[in-house]
Amino acid sequence: MHPVLRRALVRLFEIIPVLWVVVTLTFLMVRWAPGGPFDTERALTPEAKKHNDAYYGLDKPLFVQYEKYLSNFLHGDLGTLYRHPDWSVNELLAQKAPVSAELGLWATLVALVIGLGTGVIAASRPRSKRDYGTMAVAMIAICLPSFVLGPILLLVFGLKLQMVNVMGWNTVGDRVLPSLVLGLYYAAYIARLTRGSMLEVRAQDFIRTARAKGNGSVRILLVHMLRNALGPIIAYLAPTVAGLVTGSFVVESIFQIPGIGRMFVEAALNHEDQLLLGVTVLFSAILLFCNWLGDVLITALNPKAAIE
Amino acid sequence: MSDSRPLHIVASSSLWADAWRRYCQHKLAVASLALLMLMTLACVAGVIGVTLRTHFGFGWPYGYEEQNVELGAQMSSAAHWLGTDLLGRDLLTRLLVGGFVSLTVGMLATGMVVLIGVTYGMVAGYMGGRVDRFLMRVVDILNALPFTIFIILLMVVLDNPLKSLLLKLNLANSQPFIKLCLLFLAIGAFEWLNMARVVRARTIELKSLAFVEAARALGRRPRQILWHHLLPNLAGIIVIYATLSIPAVILLESFISFLGLGVQPPLTSWGDLINQGASNMELYPWLLIYPSLFFSLTLFALNFVGDGLRDALDPRTDKGP
């Protein structure tokens, strides 16, 4: 078999035990902690609590509960909410996931376009005013996390200038600010990575050869030098995209976007353990998958790494 | 001196003196260090002042939780330099106390990162072989997990048991502090991975060098070698990564507090203050702007100090812009 393909398959199978560890760990964390989901409800009589516990199997030994959860999980069923028995975790996720995925994809686009663009601009003239200027801006963007940038942009463009809606996820205009706020931080990192990796190869022989062959400086910059930056960018982007697509807690909370991130925060505040479990497992699975994809792409770009 | 020897004999300079000299060439890093020290001093002074006030009735003019509802939210004035919030609490006082909380969480969690990361990395690197492979596999697995979620999960899950435990112990008043400890423990438990990796890599490099070989030949035990010979040589890299992990931890803490899942009232932190500011920004924008300014400036300074230290202590690494 082709070594790249083989490595991809091996890595894919390695995900399974890790995912099992995640499911087990989160299950134990949520269930082992004393105090079941119905302990804090003051209104419940002992009989009602007993009934509830029996209904959800909470009176059974931990191992039996675990076995049931695992078997349901393998059948793709993440259970129902304790406080709202007619809501299943699957339905909620199916309803919220597309919103978060869309926001994440826009933000990824922002991060990639702005990050690569400014990185290349900075690297085109190293140690010049242009270079230091763009990198200073990138540093500022890194120090303005989404929960600082989001409210400030909302204050200026939403409340003062009234150019965009303050909340909601209906029109195209609603997508602009959240995507920017979510993506800019990562754009800054990608810009630094791009610049660094491009400058690393600047003095190498193959660049000189390319120049000697009469290639234009733009072509050298975009084809020969940028290629070297791809590996680190993919390695950085893989976990980032997973985080972006699965929803940012902060951005969805600030802009009142009905996505997974906001749902997770609300579930955390309301102790909706079943939902927390489901979201954690889903996030972990997506993150593992993205890491796998990134690994495959990097090996495909540089097959030497596949033959260790 | 009447001695006619040429005067080019200079005092030998240690690694740290050299590093300091290199650090001082980096103007932005020096300015950042000054800003950071000023901020830390102000926060500590604020907290000491507030504590004196609550216990002895003198010191700072305002308490961080003293409300003055009639006053309400006011712009900056001579009495309240940065204004007051909706409940009439002095914003500067709250910023200093919140900053103290944020910085403390940053330091304590970083302490945990250093403790776990360095021990783990050194053991993995020095033992090598199967132990190393197993330990690094664990790091890989942990690294593949969405740890922000796990930190939130940990805090949610431990919330109820902690509450009932404190009620039993008659310590319900100290709950905000316990929650704070939980926050830094949870952050520290996941942030050490990078440190472990870096320390392991450097340990592997160092252990094949002659001085370690010599120590081993002289019959020193592994623990002594790790402690007396490897650790001092790892100090530089540990300082660099510890400094870089402080802003990461503060960011994480503020992020979680912003969501309302971290620091609980009446205690506050910068993330919590930004959150409160964001929910009232239309009418009282200063409640958002000042906390954001304090937080971002500190983050900026911490990042530059980290970069400066990296350039100064580890000249081999690629210099960033």
C-alpha cells in the first residue's frame, strides 16, 4: 500500500480508542460527582425523585449506566435531557450545529484570507516598515480576544453607527461582525506563521535557483516561498477549524447566535449534564477528525514524513 | 592604576547577566516589563488598601463590593477616577481587585504548569524508551481533546459537590475563593502539555552531553542528575515557556469568567468586568472600555515580555518580529 495512505488509515484507527477514552472520561466526570440531576430541584418530592431516577436508570449501578450510555452512543443516540424529557440531545445538536458550522466556515475564510494576505505582504519586504507595521497589527489582534473585540465592534457598528443588527442570525449582514470577530484572532496567528515560514526559506538555494531562472518576485513569493508555509499553517489550522466550526462560546453569546456554543454555555449554567456530555463527545470527535485530516494533508505534502 | 597590562580583561558574565543585557536591547520588552510591574504593583496596592479598609476602616477610599445604588453609574470624576458601575461601585477599585484575581490565577496556574510539565517532561526525556513512549502518548491524547470544554465541564461537575461540602463544613462564605481555586486547578491540569513537550525535547538533547555522562560515571543517582545537573540547564527554557503560559492562562480565565462560569460575585476578575461592561455598553460605554483597556494592555505586555525573554535566553530560536 502507498505509505501515505497507510499512515492515514493507521491514524484513523487510532482515533477509536481515544474517542472511547473521551466518552468514558466525560461519563465518569459527570456521573461520579455526587449529586444527581434531580438533587438540586427543590420542588421534587422524594417519590417523584425516585420515579425520575428509576425512569432514567439513575438508581442502577454506575457500571450498568455506563454500559447503557456506551451502547446508546454506539447506536448514535446521545440521550434526552433530564429536565425536558421530550428533547433529545440529537435533535438539539442537529438543530444548532448548522448555524455554528456556517459561522465557523466564514470565520475560517476570514482567518485564511486575511492571515495569508498579511503574512505574504509582511514577508515580501522583511525588516521594513511594512513588515513591522503589519506584524504590530497582528500582535494587537492577538491581544484583543473575541470577548473584548466583539462588544467594542458591536458598540461602534451596531449601536452607534447602526450599520448592522445588534443580534440575531437572519440576514447576510448578521454574518459580518461575528465572522470577523471570530476569525481575526486566528488570522493574526496565521499571518505570523506565514511570515515566519516564508522567511525561513528566503535564503535557501532553491529560491536562488528560481530567481536565477528568471521567475518574477511575485511568483517566487507566492509559489516557492508560500509552499513552505503550508505545512505549519495546516498543522495550526486543523485544530483551529474544529474549534471554529463547532462554535465559539463567546461570539455566539455576544451576538446571540443560536448555535452549539451558546447552547453549551447555557447547559453548563443550568447543569444539563446529558447535553454537556453530548456536546463534549461531539466536539472531541470533530477535533480528532480535523487533526487526522490535517495529518493526512501534511503527509501528502511531504511524503518523507510518512516513512518514519 | 600603575599596572601597564592592557585593560581588556573584563569581569566574566553569567548566563543570566548576558540574558539581561540582551533583554535590555529589546526596547518594547523593557517597556512592557515596566508596564507589567506597574500594573502588578497597582493591583497589589489596591487589594492591600481594600483589605485594610474592610478590617481596620482606613486605607483605600472604596471597597470593591461597597454599593452606592443612589449614585448609580457615573462617568469618571475627581472622586471616582474611572467612574462607577450600575450599583455605584468604584470601577478603578474593582479593576484593581479584578486584576489581582486574574494575575493570581495566571501565576498559580502557571506554577502548576511548571510543576507538572517540568517533572513529566524530565522523567519522560531522561527515562526514554517505553516509559517515554507511553508518557508522550498520553500527552498526545490529552492534546487532542477540546480542553476548554473539559475545563468548563470540570467546573460545572464539581460545583454542586463543592457547595454541599462547604455547607457541611460551615464555610459557605468562602465559596467564591474555592471556586477560584477550582478554576486555576482546572486550567493548570490541561495547560502543562506544551511545557512537558519542550522540557522533554531539551532533556533528551542534554542527557547525551558529556557532563551528564560524567555525573553518571561518578555514580550519581538519576534523581540527583535530574535535580543538580539537568534542571539548572533547563531553567532558561522553563522561564520562557512559563512566561508565555501566563497570558494564555489569563486569557482562558477571563474567557471562562466572561461566560459567567468562572469567578463568582462578589469577587470579580477582568473577564467578569468586561462581561458586565458588555451588557451595559449602550448607556455606560466606559464600563466596557476601561476593563478592556486594562486587560488588553496587560496581555500585550505579557506577550512582549515572553518574546523578549525568548530572544534573550534562547538565542537559538527563530526570532519573531
